[in-house]
Amino acid sequence: MSRPKSVDIPRVTGSVDSHCHLAIIQAKGVDVRALLDDLFASGMQWILDVGVDLETIPARKKLAAGFPRVLKSHGLYPSVAEDDALEQQLRLLEEHCTREQPVAIGEIGLDFHRGYATPDRQRDLFQQQLDLARRLSLPVVIHNREADSELLEDLSAARLDPTGVMHCFSGDIHHARRCLEAGYYISFAGNVTFRNAEQLREVARFVPADRLLLETDAPYLAPDPLRGRVNHPGLVNFTYRRVAELRGVSVEELARAVRDNFVRLFAVAEDFSP
């Protein structure tokens, strides 16, 4: 297994990748532990490794072992709503979260585009995980495809404190405003750099600096100029550069804002030292 091919990646000291999937990156042929060595040595600050199921938790723990700046969230993706043993899955998720103390519950949410199970079954899974987040006082990492109204209805009913982040945001300003009014952060992935993403870039200009996060969603959504390749946390720096240009600020100023938001939302200890 090899490291990713060399590429001229912009250097952003103190950058954060607020959403990636290390076990899936590894499955794509990337030497994740060698990659993490390189990224943290070059100034990356934090990575949030986000869970989508229970099966990959052991592999994720092994990949992140010895890297205290890799934080974890655990959750059941909307596709898990198809599982006949859903109550058992939820019980095991709670056991993992109680024992391992992740920084968030996620990736959870609704996906009416792919038609995972029925909307009612997806919402039941979502609502039960929102309840878990409330009981554990953890923020949530939210997945949303074509379920804006139902998602916000469920989040409003849950009344979480802390709230969470709308991961890989792809909506318009109207939906962004509703998410912000509900108290949520908004995170942009590599798709904000795509040539046909002008509406998304408009939203990236609109979101207040104190509610903004950036991510890769690696191994998916590699940013331009590497679209179509296997994504990894280091490539978030292309997204930092593009979003800084959109907002008319320096990359360094943007990195400080994103880092502060990440630390605040996920309750990272300010005196953390690896």
C-alpha cells in the first residue's frame, strides 16, 4: 500500500478537516497512517474521522491510534435504516459512544435522493440518534439530501444543545439561513471549488465567519484541480484557498476562524497538547 501520489498542495498552517472517513480512504489504497504523519508534521491541526456504521469502528480506532489530533464521531448513516436489526444497532451505538466518548454523533440524517428505506423509517433512525445526542450532550454531524423540510422539523423538535454541523452543505441561501437560525454550523467540502457550483459559492460568501467549517468528506469530492481522484484530508487546503478568495480574506484568517469554530463546536480542550 502506497502513499498518495505527490501533488503541489497549498500549505495552510493550522488547517482543520472537519469531516473525513479514514477507513474508507484506507480501503481506496491510501496508506493512512503515513499520510497522517505527513499532514501533522506539515502543520495540520485537527481531523474529525466520521463514522457511518458500527462495523468500521475497530479499523478506525486502529488507524487513528497514536494520533491524538484525530478526533472521532460515531453514527449510523441513513442507509442503516434498511437494517432489520435496527434496535440492536442503536443499542450498540449507544454502548460505543458511552464507552469511547466521541466528540459528536454522526454522520446521521436523511437521504431521500437514494431512497434508503422509507422516509418514516429513516426519520425514526434519525430521531433516535438525535435523542442519543441530547442524552450525551454531544453535537451532531448531519447528512442531508433532498430532505430539507423534514430534517429541520426533526432538528427543531430535538432542541439540541450543543447543536451540530450541516456537513457538505449543498443547498441555497434560503436553506442556509434556516439552518443558521436553528443554531447550526455549515460546512463546505471540495464541491464548492467545482466549476458549476456558483450557487454554493454564493452561500460560502454568506455564512458568518463564526459558523463556518471546511471539510473534505474524503475519500469523496476531491476539489479542483484534483476532481475525480481519491480525496484525503490534506486536500482540504485547496478548499481553504478557494473559500478565502470568495470571502476576501487571507487563508490564515480563514484558518483561524475555522479552527476556533471547530474547537468550540466539538468542545476540544483549549489546553490540548499531543
